[in-house]
Amino acid sequence: MNPAEAKRRRDRLMQFLVPLVLGVAVLGAWEFLVHFYAVRPFVLPAPSRIWAALLADLPSLAASTWVTLSVTMMAFFLALTGGVALAILFTQSRPVEMALFPYAVILQVTPVVAIAPLILIWVGLENITTALLILAWIVAFFPILSNTTLGLRSADHNLLNLFQIYGASRWQVLTQLQLPAALPYLLAGMKISGGLALIGAVVAEFVAGSGTGTGLAWRIVESGNRLNIARMFAALLLLSVMGIVIFFAMSGLQWLLLRKWHESAVRREN
Amino acid sequence: MPRRNVPPDRTRTPVTSPAAKRPLVALEGVSKTYLNGTVALSGVDLAIRRPEFLSLLGPSGCGKSTILRLIAGLGDLTTGRIEWPRATHDHRGRPQRDLGFVFQEPTLMPWRTVFGNVYLPFRLKGVSKREAAPRIMAALERVGLAAFAGAYPRELSGGMKMRVSIARALVTQPSVLLMDEPFAALDEITRHRLNDDLLALWAGQDWTVVFVTHSVYESVYLSDRIIVMAPRPGRIVADIAVDAPYPRGEAFRTSALYNECCRQVSAALRDAMAGHEHEE
Ligand SMILES: Nc1ncnc2c1ncn2[C@@H]1O[C@H](COP(=O)(O)OP(=O)(O)O)[C@@H](O)[C@H]1O
Ligand SMILES: [Mg+2]
């Protein structure tokens, strides 16, 4: 192993080790201080108590995790397909873009909490999952739309000229030039949108209130009402883990698809 | 406008058959005014022959790139005509322009390998990869990059990327290669090597290069005919033949003929600029 390679591995190890050590230290201090000052559990439970609550309620918390996760994933998937399709439509037809883009912006800038009651009434409380899906989708789809539109437009102009010289059809220009050129932008949008889908799902669940009664967000509200702060923390922990998994999944996808050719994914060599 | 005449004693064997005398591309009274009102070209007449190595030389802004783009069918003329007398025409009467284009930047698709980039012209015409592979490899061979077929553009130097761009333009064996200041962004050593390699590719073949440059020396070294242009509005002010045989090498760069041609071309360029100053 050459020295440069050894240094790289050491750097990689440190990247994990440093935050880990910090985390363990904070947890240790938390545990110690809670016991030392005898903080009551409904104010701040010790990490060990949160862990115990997590294990004790695991079956029901896992079910709630699944509900929130499935809403998030579905909203994300719909945001992805809808956003890309709309972006393609925008770049193919200027009038369509002029007509629709302002409304996409309005949808984006209006706080989702404010639209939520309206959506709930329209969709009906008996179709609560559909309502959650719509709300999460509204939050998640704009980054995909705007990034993909930008990406489709960013194709090199001389490459476009070259495609025209060789008599390429619109379909060929789209599939062989504009979409590949848009991929890095789309992936960056997906990274943002994945996190937003989760936020959208949680916010929608809060607003929908007791009507849902099943997702992680509602478990947080419910645990708070019962002053079961340990379970509240446990649910919060599960939400964070979900967010982290989504983030790393997107980063992994980005690396997988771009590592061969895009500067953002290529390791720098000096 | 003073127009230097082409001396009749051209080195190349004179063409005899009437069909061969027809130009490859004929520009007649071509003008181009952009939407913002810029008159990029005004009354350009130019007959491009086959074969020849033709340079378009002039200061920046005189419409060299515009001419190339119009020849390639990118954008409309404001007035005039561009004919391809020897080309077949499609059902709508448009000429089947048979050309390759090399831009100042390599203009490669970063997501495709060298092979995939050179495959592009065939791919867009629906030719299968298997069918095209021998010609792609031959084109890469000609520019000395056969060993890099599987590499991605970002792994190549600037000169190598330019070679890929040339291979892509030549892979369909077009009758004319349009090059817009192709080596201007490269260092001098690489530029000289690519100039020599380009001449080696062209010499003795039956096709045409239209080479845009703003370097007098480069144009004299490469071309057998130089069109000198002046700006505002873009127009042709001189048509100068360089009657030196190919292949040309370092010896040509130090010959009396080379120096004489450079002097002649520089003078034409100076006249063009002087005329321009009077106009302002
Ligand atoms: N797309 C365009 N829109 C408006 N003006 C243009 C455009 N392209 C070129 N021009 C103008 O036309 C003139 C000729 O440009 P160009 O053909 O690029 O010259 P050259 O290649 O000789 O430098 C310049 O004045 C330039 O600013
Ligand atoms: Mg130019």
C-alpha cells in the first residue's frame, strides 16, 4: 500500500470515527447528567430509557414507521415521475410552460400547512392516505421539476447543433442529449426532494391529526399528550434514521450513475 | 473592394470533366442579419471546390463562424442562396448535406466513451453499433486514439479530445469538413502536431476542408486557398492561392514561398482593417 493510499484510508476512517466519538461522548454526558441531577423522565429521559421505550414499543413503532415510510416513498416516486414528465413537457412546448409554470410556483410557495385542511376536506377523512400523499407530493415535486427543467436546458448548444446537423429527431435529442445532460441536475433535485417528501409526510400527518392515528408523526403527538417523552424520543429517532437512510440512498444513487463521467462524482486526483 | 486574383497555374492537376468543375458548395449573395440587427454577413459569394483546403481568415466578428453555420444548415439566410450542386436532394428538395463539423471546443458527450462519441453520427442514422464498429475503430486509428476507445472524455488531454472530435466528424467520410478555429484553445506544440496530422489526413484524399482561423501563419501553412474577410459587415475581401505542394513540413515553414504568402495575406488583412477604419 503506497503512502497516498494509506492516507486516504486513514482519512476515510477518521470521517466515521470523529463524529462517532463525539456522539458517544454526548450520549454519555446526557445519561450521566440526567442521573446526577435526577431529572424527571417526563422532562428529559436518559438515553437508556429511550432505548428501552424503543424496544418495548418496537412492534407498534415499526408499524408506524412503515406507514410514514410508504407515504414518503410513494410521494417521492410520484414527485419524481410527475416532475420529470412536466419538465420534459415544458422543454418541448413553450406555451405549455408559460401556462403551467406560474401555478407550479404558486403550489410551491404556498405553505403546505395552510393547504392541508382544504385537501383533507376535499379528499375526505376516510381517504386519509390519499390526502397525506397529495400533501407530501406538493412539497416534494418542485425541486425535481425546476432542476430537471434547468438540466434539460443546459445541454451544450454546439452538441445540439451537431445533433441537428446529423438530422436527429426531437426524440433522439431528448433521449440521447437532453436527458443525459439533465441527469446530474435531476439527481441533485432528487436528493432535496427525498428529504422534503419525508417532511411533507410528517407535516401532513400532524395537520390531519387523530384522523390518521398510525404514522410516526401522530405517535409523537400522542406520546407528548401522554407525557411519554421516552417514546416521543424513540419515534423521533426513527424519523431521523429514515431521513438519514433516504439521504444516503440518494447519495449512493448519485455516485453510482455519475461516477464515470461527472465532475461532482469523480474523485479528484492531484 | 480589391480582390487578388487566383494565379492560373495551380499545382493540383486541373479538373477536366464538367461535373467535377461544379463547386461542392456555392454561396451566392449570402447575407445574414441577426435578430438583434447585427449584420454578420453581407453579399458573400464563394464557391467551395472539391478537393481543396480552404481557410477563412479574418479578425473576430467578421462572420467566419456564421458562414460555417449557414453552410451546415444551422439557421436561415437573410438573403442569397447556398447550393450543393452535387448533392442529392430529399423529397422536400433540401440538399443532403454531407459534412462533418468540428467546433472550437471538443464538444463531446461526457457520459459516453470515446467510442460512443464517435458512434454518434451513425447512431442518429440508426446504424447498429456492430455494423459501425469497424469504421469507428478505423477513424480512431486515423487520429491515433484506437487504444482509448473505452476511455471517457474527462480522462483525455485537450489535444486528445480534439482528435476524438475530428474522428467523429470524419467517421462518416463526408465530402466536406467544416472546422471553426478548432485548435485555437490548445497550446502551440499541440497545435502544430494537430495541424500536421490534419494535413496528413487530408492530403491525397478527395475531400474538402473549410478551416476557420485568425492566424495568418496557420492558414498559409495548411491551405491551398485563403479567403480573407473584413468585419462590419462581414464580407470577403481577398481570395489568395497558396501554390505549394503537399505534403508540407518544417521545410515549408522556412521557405521563401511561405514567407511571400504570409506577407501577401497579412497585407490583405491590413487593407481590410484599414478600409474598416475609414468606414467608422
Ligand atoms: N446568435 C447571434 N445573435 C446576434 N449576433 C450574433 C450572433 N452570432 C454572432 N453574432 C454577431 O455576428 C457577427 C459575426 O459573428 P461570428 O460569425 O461569430 O464572427 P467570427 O466567427 O468571425 O468571430 C459578430 O458581430 C457577432 O457579434
Ligand atoms: Mg467564430
